[in-house]
Amino acid sequence: MKVLTANRLSDGIAVWYADGGWAETVARADIAHDKAAEDRLEAIGAAAAASNEVVDVNLIDVTVINGAVEPVRLREKIRAAGPTIRTDLGKQASPAPARAA
């Protein structure tokens, strides 16, 4: 399973493609379950990068654990959670995101 991630050009925040736009939490991301869905997400990411909406567009591996979308790689877990210092700030300080369907 893969999701499309990038950084929003306007503020640098890590975002994930979800429901026709960019969400700030990985929990809402559209999940690609096959190659055709991956290709679709890659095309969406390329178009968003070309229009200067986002940068550093990548498909990343995810897994669903107890209904929650979790990035596989440590780097992506950190991007999803926010800064590793001051856990009272950023995404990690926000209420828990909604679980994946």
C-alpha cells in the first residue's frame, strides 16, 4: 500500500493527497492498493508539482494498523508526526487523527 506525500510550497508543511486535495494528516490520505492506483497518484503529484502547489512529491509505503494509516519508514513517521522536539507543538500536539476506513 502506498500514499502520495509532498511538502506544501506555501509553508513547507508535510501533506498527503486525500479526496482531491492535500491533507495535513496521513490518516486521511488516499491509499493506492495496486499499480494503477499508484500511477494515478504519481500523475496527480506531478501535476501539483508542475503548478507549484507542492514540492518533494513521493509515493511512500504505508500499512494500516488497528485501522490507523502508518508510514513504514522512520523518516515518514517523523514527517507525519511533526518535529521531534517540543512535542507540545506541531502535529503531535493535535488531537488524534481520524482512523482510516
